[in-house]
Amino acid sequence: MSMISLAATPAAVETRIADSAFKTILLFCCTGLVASFGLMAHGIDLSAGLM
């Protein structure tokens, strides 16, 4: 193997890990938004007890 291909391998792995982390965060935020809108649609007060 050449030195260029050995040097490029860790960078490709880091990119995949960062992409996976971004997708996980995005999925978590979207799930929270859907749950919040669902609760609000059913009339559940999300701010109960804060005031």
C-alpha cells in the first residue's frame, strides 16, 4: 500500500463517525419536536409548574 492510501484511511473513518453523530443529534431533536407538537395537539400544557 502506498503512504497516501494509509494516510487517507483515518480521515475517512472520522468523517463517517462525525456524519453518524450529526444524524443522531438531528434524529433526537426531530423526535423531541414531534413529541412536543403531539402533546400540544392533545391539549397537554408543557409549561405546567414553571410559573
